Amino acid sequence: MAKVKYLGEPGGVKETSQFGYDFKDGKAVEVDNPDHLTKFRGNPFFEVDEDAVKMPVKGGKD
């Protein structure tokens, strides 16, 4: 599993829900769906902990 943290934007909301995960208070959330991790990795408002257990990227060679 990888951990994902919502970074938000200056002056923006401090919490959000994406793909069924609730992000608030700057706390990391464990995400175990490879498709969702791929989407979070491509979103500048989220940070994925790459030191967590590597999961295969859809269409990638891991």
C-alpha cells in the first residue's frame, strides 16, 4: 500500500474526497488501488509516498 496526502492549494479547501478516500488535516491516507494511485501521482494537489510498498502501475512494467 502507498500513502497519499492532499496538499491543496494556497487559500483553497483543507480537505477533500477523491475516489472514495477522505483527505483532511494534512494526514496521509493508505491507498491500495493501483488505478487510483496512478491518478493521484498525476495530480499536483496530491503527494504519493513513493517509499511505500511499490504497486504495479497500470500499463507499466514493474
